[in-house]
Amino acid sequence: MASKGVVTPASAVMTARRQVPGADVVRASLCRNSDALVYVIMALQKDGRIVQVMIDGSSGRVRSVK
């Protein structure tokens, strides 16, 4: 974890890759969602579908997979 309680981008990407095995991460953005920071990770699956994984920026836990 980085200073100031924010998960590193590399850690967030690794967490997203565990949620969507075999997919290629094409974008990772740190965004504000209400009062919280979240990473929005976009991953491209082998079949061409895009999956969005939201990671809590403070805890590193998965918030959603769409």
C-alpha cells in the first residue's frame, strides 16, 4: 500500500487480473466515487468483451465486476 492510505495502481491491477483471468488490462484510472477513491480497471477478454472492475482505493478490495 502506498502512503496516505491509497493502494498502488500495480496492486489494483493485480487484484483485477485475479477477477478476470486471461484478460488484458487496457486501462486503470483512480477516480472519486462519492467520498471514496476507487480504481476503475477496464480489461479486454479473449472473446472481445470489456469487463469493468472497480477496486476500493483504500482497502484494495473488489467493489464490483461488470
